[in-house]
Amino acid sequence: MLAAMLIKPGVIEMREMPSPVPGKGELLVQVRAALTCGTDMKAFRQGHPLIHMPGVFGHEFSGTVAKAGKGVKIFREGDEIMAVHSAPCLSCRYCAKRLFNLCENIMSTKVLGAFAEYILLPSHIVRMNTFHKPRDISFEQAAFLEPLACVVHGMGPINISKKDHALIIGAGPIGLLHLLLLKKTWATVTVIDRHAKKLRTAKKLGADFTGKGEGIFDYAFECTGRPEVWEASVNHVRRGGTVILFGGCKSGTAVTYDAGRLHYDEITLKGVFHFTPEDVKKAYRLLCGGGIDVSQLISGRYPLSRIQKAFEKLTRGEGIKYAIIP
């Protein structure tokens, strides 16, 4: 099979590799659409600790079952499926506490390699986080299951209503997914970003306001992963407000907050990471129910052989997400 290999930052090569053979409980999936994402971009620009180089990458995908391993009963050859790239082990101490997104093994057993003609899904992902794709949604829309599950996870513990005013900091793919979900709550949403073009896109997708505002928001969603933005985010919420720290900073990064602001204004800071199987199910229902139009976030399509072009455009700030079609 043909696969895109990230050789080093800025360099992708197409290589022929043996097609995987599914073992017990596994699925070999022919990739029909794979999406670029912020994690892929970090790896392409500067490397990423969880993406080995040289190696395959890409983890937002959908496709068709090419072959089912022994014991798989729910899926058969030819089925159109959508899945995420990880699932909890169900046996570690965090899984015992139902903190499935913090599973001790979830990162070491994840699957990369969606930028290829085929991807092999291990049995634990097949059992928990793989679904039949409805005929009425495209493969590109179905490939949003993973990023949407992440956003669902971050918004799950908070009860946003139409009375609330929410701020999204950063109008990249994740920020815009937050926007689409927040508009379903009928909340008022403001989006801020350094790039005017991104703000125009946010406005087009339903943002009520694009601009600045300090100390007035009920909720602020940090979607940049920049330490200075993490620090400034508390200045945007009212007393009793909540800041959701979605954008991940590099491990070891230190940030500083005004202790008085956090204490006397009772500001809540909440970090969020990954997703649980329940979040994936919720994202699946959202995509299948037609509740949000994620297709608006696709800026273009490239064949697998031209994947480097897609990432070069993203590096220049052109586009939101690109669909790679093997």
C-alpha cells in the first residue's frame, strides 16, 4: 500500500509498505478520507513527541472495511465506517475511576497512519470507538469524529445556555468546531484571533461578534495552545467565570496567574484532554443527526500523492482543514 511518511519536519515522502493483515478482533480499513489537524501541523513544522519520525501519521479518518479479522461480528467487508484512533484499556487505575480519557495506556496504544491507503484498527478500538457510517453523510464529514469528540469532551462538564456569552480565543479548526457546538446552545459567541481572514470565516459560520472584550464573558475557550494566551485568558471572563484551557502547551511550560484574580473573583480554570468513549458516541450522534455542518471547515481536497502541498498551505496560514483522499 501507499503511505505518507513524515521523514523530518517539513518533509513528507510517499512510500510503498506491506498492507497490514488484521488479527483477531481487528479491522483493515481502506481510507476514503483523512483530515489534516493541528497536531499533524505541529509535527510537520517542528516535530511532535507522540509522532515518531520517520513514520506514518494522520489520525482523523473514515473509510470502508477491506477485511475483518476473526471474531469481528458487527462489521463486515464493504461496510462504511467511522472511527477514532484510540480507546481506553479499561484495566488501569484511571479507567477504574471512569477517567477513560486519562487512561495510562491510551497514548501508547493509539493508531497513526491515516494518511495512507489502508489503516489497521486494533480490537479495543473496534469494540469501543468504531461505528457504521450512515449513507447520508460524506466520508469527509465522518472523519470529523475524532476532533469533534475532543471538543464535546471539553464542553461536557459545563452547562452553557442561551443566557451566556462565550468567548473563543483562536479561530483555527478547533476554535471553529467550538463555535459550531456553542451555537447549538443559543449562547452568544464572540471569536477573537490575530488573523482577519479567520475572523471573517468565524463570522460566516455564525459568530455573533468578532473582536475584543475583557472581563465580560461567562466562559472563555482557549484554543491556541500559546502560553501567553493561557495567561491572558483569565482577563476575559467576569467574576465567577470559567476558562477552558483546550489548546495544549508543551509539557514543562510554566504559566503565571494573578492569585488575587483567581481567588477573590472565583475564576475556574479547567484543563481538558482527549475524550472518552461516551464523548465519541455524542460526537457520532451530532454528526449523524445533522446538527452541525462540519463540511464548512474543509478548505480543499488533495490526493495522497500531494499531501505535502496541503501542509505547505497550512503552514502559510491558508485554509482551515484539508481532506486527503487516497
